[in-house]
Amino acid sequence: MTTSGVPELPADGLTFAYFSMEIAIDSAVPTYSGGLGILAGDTLRAAADLNIPAVGITLLHRKGYFRQHLDSTGHQSESEPAWSPERFLELIPHRVLVSLVDRQVQVQAWRYLVRGESGHSVPVYFLDTNLTENSPADRTITDYLYGGDNRYRLFQETVLGMAGVPLLRALGYQRIRAFHMNEGHSALLTLALMEEQTWGRGLQTATSADEEGVRQRCVFTTHTPVASGHDEFPLDLVRQTLGEERTNLLIRNQCCENGVLNMTTLALKFSRYVNGVSMRHEEVSRRLFTNHSIDAITNGVHAPTWTAPSFQRIYDRHIPEWRRDNLYLRYAVGIPLTDIWQAHKEAKQELVTEIERRTGIRLEPGVMTIGLARRATPYKRLDLLFYDLERLRRIVRQVGPIQVVCAGKAHPRDESGKVAIQRIFEAAARLQGAIPVVYLEDYDIAVAQRLCSGVDIWLNTPQKPQEASGTSGMKAALNGVPSLSILDGWWIEGHVEDVTGWSIGDGWRTETDRQAEVESMYDKLEFVILPTFYQRHNAFVSIMRSTIALNGSYFNAQRMLIQYLQNAYRRGGSIQP
Ligand SMILES: *Cc1c(COP(=O)(O)O)cnc(C)c1O
């Protein structure tokens, strides 16, 4: 795969402008909550590596996403992270106005440059309403990621979409091939484009040709396979916030049903290209949105970001081209098993040391270590491993020891997610003396980097078909860590039994069956994984190596971005403003 030879846009042009409510640029910049923001950051890092002219647009989130604290029973409390935009970002002089209810709100922006392997950089603009010209309430619009009520959320989405487009123009970007909406939060950018399209004559004059003009420039990625996961706003609130004329346009375009504006419907309506984030998710989304054509581009992760230093060193030694072109990871099949194991031992030691530093708990580097981490929310079933503690104890007695490392935040309002964390703490207490279980607080990029690379297997137990993709197993794969996972999301594509890991359950077409899945998970551990780990060392390390070659070479952000270029950005569509 190569991107050279494809004509690019001139200097003022962008291949894509990436709009996302969260963009994870750095562990110390708490403007992201999880998967969606990490994917956005990894996409832009890949664009920088591949010399693609692109920008990212997001909100500043001055008060960030919360920090997680857990007491000795696993009860979660939250605090505001302290961070100073000045330390990481550069304030730019451009300002834009966005009309909100009965007033104009001023928006400024901060810039971060994502630098690629070869020096090309991709700017990310963080929109910020905290200006003395704005009312005290308006100054807080861009403060909290996923905080506040419906009104606050609609104000945020109005700023993201409707200030983002004029900011790009103010920065001189007139030719933009694709406006990419990463999830429906930024769908109001279509209204901003429609206002450009009908400039001087008013939105009420919009024709179907104008609508098509907007559609030709927009691309939409949906991430949520459940209907209730899509943003909706009551029409009264929309009318009050956006005004009569804009609301009428949304109604005329069938984006409002049963008295609510659905942001996914809006994004679908005005996009020339729509995709889900795995093959399975495409199928589920097609059933959810029957009137739209939906494609699939399976997620990937940014390889250098998610590869531990010890593995970076052996890749640099054996396949130095891997940084420029991740496909070279295919040739990891030629790396000696002893080198793979040595790199893994180092990554595992790093994790063990970090866990001791953070918690005082000392894990045993020689013991099979199971890692699991994700947002604590019911469908992710974070605590499924601990369903039958007797069985776990028996496995350990009969086959060999295990230890478990967990992490994940629950959204402050997600009570069942919080309860799942407490259940893990209860299980840990009951397993004391038999199976060490560590729960790391405040899951973030830095924790994920250590965790995904330092464990021996990665466990993922979502309730199918609700995992749109999942990405942490991909991070693990880049470090030779095989997955034990329910066949859902990306794992349906990445799973080759005994070669890249192991499946849980009896295939992906069947209904979810918790009891059968639990049995299958324990059976795989007892009869396949632990015996291989403890008694057939070389066989286990071979599986680690083929995990890198098969899944590291494919489930990376370079492959993903090249697919976006071929299927979404460069295909069709006018680049004129
Ligand atoms: C990768 C990552 C996620 C997303 O993991 P999934 O497997 O896609 O659910 C969430 N939070 C952090 C900190 C991550 O690094």
C-alpha cells in the first residue's frame, strides 16, 4: 500500500477536516474520555506520518474529563483534573462568532501540532468560549467533556459544528475535500456548510442542489450499535437554541422525528459516505438505519504510540521499515522467538514495576497475567471473568497460577458501571491468597500503554453485538499479546484460533448466552491457554509472534487511514467551497 502517486491538494487544501467531540493527543491533556478520542488522536497521528494534509477540530474541555478515585471497596469518586492549556497548546489570534439563542458567542482556538515520523505536522484546533466578551454561562460551554444537561450538550455541539467551519475558513482553508464527522456530535457542521451554500439568500431558499452540495463534502463515521446511544435533542430546545430558520431546515430534511432532533439522522442525511467501524458493525448499522448505504472501515491503532519501547527496539532491529509502513510488521514471522520473549519480559517487568509504584502490590513476573480494561458500562461486562470464583480457584489449583490486572472508569452517572467496578473489588477480596487481582485507578493513555503491552493475554468480554469495534486488543497485538475474547467487533476479523488468540463462545452469529460464554471462557483458560503458557513455552511464544504478524500488521491506524483515503476522502465529491 502506498499513498504516493495520488495527486494531493494544493497548499491551501485539506484532504480532510476531522471533527470530534474528543481528541486524545497526550496522556497529560485530559480532553478525552476513551475509545472515541483515542481513535481520533490515532487517526491524526497516522495522517501526520503519511504526510496527509489534514486538521482536527474539537473543544478545549478546560475542566477535562474526570479523574477517577477508588476507595478500598471500589467505590468511585471523581475530581476535576487540573491542566493548563498554555502548557501544551498555542492560542491563535483568530476568533469566530456563533449565534446561540438570542446572542452571538465569541469562540477562540488553541492549536496543537501532531508531528509525524517524517516531520509533517497536522494541527488540532481546540475551540474555547472562555472569553470576557461572553456571559459567565457562555464562558463555560467548552469546559466539561460529556458533562451537564441536554441544553449544555446542544450548546457544545453547536460550537463544535458551527464555529468549527468558519474557523477553518478564517485560517485560510477554502478547499477541503471531506468534512469528517467522527460520531454524530459534530453533525451541526452540515448546517454551517448549508449556510455557506446559501450565503446572501438565506437558508429558507435552500434547494435540493444545495443539499447535494453539502452532502458531497461530508463523511460520517458511526460508532454506536445501539439505538439509545445516539444523541437526541427535543425540538423546542433546538428551536430555542438554533432559531426558527435553521430548525425548519432540519425539519424539512426529515432529521426530526417524534419531536426530537436526532444527530445521527442529520449526519446520515448529509453525508456522501457513511461507515461503521468493523465489518460486523456495518451489518448491525445497516439494520439500524435501513434507508442508508453504510460501508465498513475497521478501526486501527497508531503503531508507534501503542508499541512498548522493548518491542520498538526489536522491530527497529529486524524490520526497520515498520515505522514508515506498518505492513512490514507482517515480517515479524522472521523474528527469533527468544527476541520476542525477551521484549515481552521487559514490557511485563515495566508493568509490574509500575503497579508496585502505584499500588504497593507486587505481582510475580513469572505468573500468567490476564489484562482487562475498558469503560465500565454494562454491555462491556468488565467483571465477567469473576462470574464463578470457585471455578477460577479450581483452575489455578489444577493447572497453574494466574494474576489479573484491571482498569476502567465509569461515567459519573452510570450507576451500573460503578457497581461493576465494586463487584471486581469484592471478587478480589474473596480471591485473596489464591489469585491476586489489581485494579488500576484512572485509566488513561499512559496506563493503557503499560497494561496492553505488559500482560500475557488480553481479555475482552462484551455482550455481542454491542461492541462496535474495540481497540485495546489491537494495542495488545502490536506487543505480541494474544486476545481471549467474545467474537464481536474487530475480533471477528482478527481471530484465528491458536494463532492470534482464542475465542469465547460458539461463534458470532448466535445470540448472546452468558452461561455458555462463561463456561467457554473458563474452559479455554483451563484446557488450552494455561497449559500452553506453562508447559509448551515455544508454542505460546509462536502465538505471540503470529499475533504481531497477522494483527499488528493490519489493525493499525495507517491501514485504517489509507482505507479512509481510498473509500471516503478521495472518492467522489467536489473540493470547491
Ligand atoms: C484504547 C483505550 C480505550 C478504548 O478501548 P476499547 O477496547 O476500544 O474499548 C479507552 N480508554 C483508554 C485510556 C484507551 O487507551
